[in-house]
Amino acid sequence: MSSESGLAKTWGVAALAAAAGFAAIYLTMGRSDNAPVTNSAPVQQAAAAPDIGAPANATFKLSKLAAFVTKKQPEPLPDITFNDSSGGERKLSDFKGRTILLNLWATWCAPCREEMPALNRLQEQLGSDKFEVVALSLDRQGAAASQKFLDEVNAKALKLYVDATAKQGVALKIVGMPTTILINADGLEVGRLAGPAEWDSDEAKQLISAAMP
């Protein structure tokens, strides 16, 4: 085999691997809310995990959360605004004082539907005055469609939060949905995961507990 053909084969394998990695995430830019969805790739699995904040932008090698990327030091986030179920304005800073798992989703996102029951179970098990799953819909169809989605997946433990403009996803610099951000009681980002995950797994609970005061 010539060096040119070997190099082409190597680049081809790399391109396929990259495509597989992005299959689990729905890009937010340039997509219609009513566009058809496709099956997502399974979340990658790996072995042991470093401590929170250990290496800069290190990936947690947890079997259920292989794609979780931590910050070297927890970082500030923009104080995004959105609406609650009554239409009242809420801010991210309203949750300061407790650890939150901010999940950004939309009704047309198949991986979001896949992971929402696990987020609901996590809220049922860990929800308290010290922790909340904040599932924020960025769906442009608004509150009614988002509530219907939560009802369909029987996510009764999750409160409805909506940003029908979807601008807060841009402010948070997400590249697709679902994206989930772990935020500590000081309102700082501990890390984030792009794509679906088993958020009620023992590994997820361990990760969240480590971020709590």
C-alpha cells in the first residue's frame, strides 16, 4: 500500500469516528423545531474517574458519563433568564445556594426524550432544598408544547421551565441538545455533558454529590 493511500484510509476512519461521536447530539443551529429526528448513538463508556476539577477540561471516565467534561476550576455562567410554568420570569441566579443540574432540551429532540425519564427519577431521588434538576426547554413552540412533552414521558417530578426564544442556549454556548450543565451552590459551572446520559445512575449521583457543599 502506498503512503498516500494509507494516509487517505487513516483520515477516512477518523472522519467516521467523528461522525459517530456527533450522532448522539442534535445541533441547535439551522434546525427546524418540527424537523424529523433519527436514532441517536449510545453514550460512550469508559473506566475510572478523576476528582472534580482535577485536570483542565478532563473527561470523566465514568461508565455512564464518559462524555462529561469538567472545568479545571468552576467557572461563572451568564445569568440567563427564562419562564416558569406560570409565565413568571426566572433567572439562573435564583437557584444560587443549591447545586443544580441544568438540562437544555427541546420537544423535537429524540435523545432528550430518551434521557428525560432518568432526569425525572434523579429529581425524585435527590430533589431537595440543596439540589434540583432544572430542565429548561428551548423549544420555540413554547410552554404548552413543552408541558405536553413532559406529560408524555411522565416527568411529574420536573418543573416546567421554558425559553421559547432559544437565545439562552446561545448565551450558554451549547452546540446541541441535550446538553446538561452541573452548577454548584455558588452558581459556578463544574462541568457539562453534550448528549444523553443515564442521570439516575450511581455514577451520576456520585458526580453530583461531589459538587454539593
